[in-house]
Amino acid sequence: MPDLSISGLATGFDWKSVVDQLTQVSRAPQQRLRSEQNKILQRNNSYSSIQTQLSVLSSRVKTLKETSLFGSRQTTVGDATIASASATTDTALGTYDFNFTQLATAAVQRGSANAGASLNATNDVSGLTLSNAAFASPVTAGKFTVNNQQITIETSDTLKGVFDKIGTATGGAVTGAYDSTTDKITLTGSSPVVLGSATDTSNFLTAAQLFNNGTATVASRNTLGVVKQSGVLSSANLSTTISDGGAGAGAFKINGVSLSFNAGTDSVADVLKRINDSTAGVTAAYDSVNDRFSLTNKTTGDIGVALEDVTGNFLAATGLSGGTLDRGKDLLYTINGGGQLVSHSNTITADSSGITGLTVTALKESTTKVTIGADTTTIKSAINSFISEYNRAQSLIDSQTASTTDAKGTVTAGTLAGESDAFSLASSLRSQVNAQGNSSGVIKFLDDLGISSNGTNNTLALTDATKLDSALANNLTAVKDFFTNSTTGLAAKLDTYIDKVSGDDGFLKTKQANLTKQSASIDTQVGDMERLVLSNKDRLTASFVAMETAQSQINQQLQFLQKRFA
């Protein structure tokens, strides 16, 4: 059976096009509503833009409203190489002459010398391999030169083996020996010994501290054995045998802070790092050149370092508890020629100077002036930021409400043209900034600060910067009161107004909410209309399909009759 929903199959009449056209015509009210909705959305977006800009303006106004802005301080140091300084709002204005006669330094607890044992307990070094020898710098494999003869060594060689190679290479002209008493190596020749060449690749001569002296006998300049920082403490080559109490639970205190160690698992490097990472307030180090440990206070000043072995003898074995304290120095200074003042730190605070809010850091011993003045730069920046954001707000409102005419005379109205609320907002903002700020003060209007209003576009401009500078320099209190006075201050009143306009309960939020509801209402109306349109379309379609069905039946009957009466 033919598909009678196909337009004109039986009747030859394109009824589907008619239904589509009638349906499209019936949607005209929807299109008008959508056009109206688009205008509502544009108005809503415009108010949203104004709301955003007023929020930015509000933050600038709140800055001017804060009394702390006008109490901010600007510090000037006569010579920045001598000191640096900063001040808070509590610091009194004025100039201070600082004379630094002594800078503060940190105290250092220096361990006793020769913390490391000698390279070998005896003169016989036939069993001492270079890789295990406690030189300050590990010996590297390669070549070194003695009397123009190159000797090649490996780290697996014994020290006795190296001496033998020197003797062989020089034909017995140079011999080497180790003295456990002095912990030094000596090279002896039949003539002046000459060491090294430009092509040497091993550091043996440097590690052994052997340097030319123009004679036939060259000995190590210093003792050779040092503390091994890697490997466990029990084999670290300490001159004093270390103990952790026998249970691996060694402990000691530095400045009252308890630290632990295990002689069988911890290395020297492990314990030094543990000290440095702790709250003991010192930096621990080992100097392999001078073979001694040290603890340096992390803070300066003439203060000591408290040491105590609790379990075991780490501090004694490293020579720290038996060493000497190089006392730190306190900062000594005077202010305005007064009596000598003392500070443990090179950074002076009110604790030692007695000047509230002033912080001065001494950089070298000398004299300089520190001047504390009002931070007019920050205040001017805040005022200029307020002017800029206020002008942006007025320009935005103007662009949304104004109408423009092109070259052909066509007038285009702004999105908010004719909106009395938008016009009223621009006018009210202008009234707020041009109102009298403080009837009893020296500064009553913005014009007294050199700031003028433009009657054409409602904007502000700093037309007389000199007047503003003068007011900040000579009448800062009056400027502060003009902006911040809780009753009459311009910033205080403007802040209240902006909150009333754009706050959570402000008319802009209400306006946007109403426009959103109108848009949502149009969506509902369009939805209802579209359902009616589709219902009518279905009804028309059903009618035309019925017509096609009837016509098809007529056509069939006609064909039957034609065949019968042919």
C-alpha cells in the first residue's frame, strides 16, 4: 500500500509545504518574544558589567577609607651600603643618626685539632691500600712524576707498593717512607727531588701533601690522617675511639636539644646532617684540611654553645667538647649620639633601640641617617587608582546609555538607553564625589586636592598635582580626615553608597534578578507556544493524510469502474 503521508501522492497537491509555511507563520509571536528576550539579556549583561566595575571601584574606595593607608611610612637611608631600614605605621616621623661601631658575628665552637688518627698505627704500610687510607682527599688512580720519571698507580696499591714503584722508576735515586709518629710521608733522594709534571693524572702527590722545596728531602707539610666522613663511625679513623654506650643508642645534647647516634650504622656525615637539620641552632662541619670539627651558631651575637655527652662520647671523640669557643660579637651602635646600645643581631628592632616599629639592618661599620616620613607615594597611588576606576565606571555607564549617529545619520541607541536607573546611577556617583567631604576641615572638596570633575562626561582628573603634593606634605591629617571620617569622609560615604547599589541587597542585583526572571518567563511562554504550534501541525498533517487516503480510495474505485465499463 502506498505511503500516504508523502505530500501529494494521491491528490497531486503539495500540502506538506503549506503545512510548513502555516507552521512557520504561527511561530511569529515566538520570534517576537525571542527578540524581546535578546534585548533583556543584553540589558542584563550591561548591568552585570556595571556591577563588576563597581566592585573594582569599591575595592579602591575601601583602600582610601582605611586610616592605615595614611599612616604608612617611607624610610630613606642616607647610604644604602651601610644599612637598610623599614618602618610600620606606629613609627614616629623623624630622622635618626645611626653609628655602627661593631657588627655582630656568630660564635664558633672549634673542636680540638687532630680529630683524625694517623694514616697507620705503625711505620709498616705494606697492608695499607690507597683506597682505605684516610687521606684528606681520596687518592685517584693514574700517573705522577718523580725526578722526571712517571709512576703509574692503582687505588688497590698499598702505600708500601707506591714507595717501591718510586724506587724502581728512579733507579733507587729516590726512596719513600712513612713515619707513624709524625704521620707524614718522606721522599729522600741523592740530589734535590723534583716532583710533578704537566701530564700527571693522579693526585697522589697533592693528597700526600708533597711539594717541591729544592732539597733532597721532601716531607708532607702536615699530618695526613683525617676523619672518614663516609662509612660507619666505629671505623671513621677518629683519634679517640667512639662509643655509643654499647647498645647503638648513643645520645648527646647541643643547646639542650637531644641528638642520637649509632656507632655501628651512622656515619660522620649522617650525624652532622642530623645536627644541622635539628633545632639546636648550630651548623656542624668537619674541616679535613685542619682536621677538626666545628659548631657555628646560626644566630649572631656573643652567646655560647652548650654541649653535653649523654650516652657515649660523640662530642668528646670528635674533640668538640674539648675544644675552644671563638666568641661571637654583638652589634654595638648609637642613635643620635646617645649612649652605646647592644644587639645580638645586625638587625635592630625596638627591643634594643626603643623605637617602635623601626627595623634597621646594619651592613658595615659606619654612620648613616635613617629618615622616617609619610609614604605619600602609596597614598597618591591609591588616589590615582580611585580616579581611574571611577572614570572607568562612568565611561562604562555612558557607553551603555548613550545613543550614537553614524555618517548616514542612522541613530543607534545604547543597550541601556532610556533606562532611568542607569542614568540615575551615573548622576548619583557624580554627586557623591563632588559632595562636601568635611565641613570643618581644611580640605572640604576634591578640588582642594587638585582633582576636578568634568561636567561633560562625569569623569575626574588630577588637574593640579602640586596642590595634591602640598596637601599630603603639609596637611596629611586633613587629607586623612577628608577620606576616612566615618561620618563625613568621602571614601566612607561613597563606600556605603556603592554597597547600597551593588551589594547583595543592592538595586543592581535586584535589577538583574528581575531581568533573569523575565527571560525565564519568555522561555516558558515560547515553550507553551511551540507545543501549540506542533499540536496544530500534527492536526493539519493528519487532516491532509486523511484527504490523501480518501482520494486514493476514489482513484481505486474509478480505475475499477473504468475497467468494468471499458
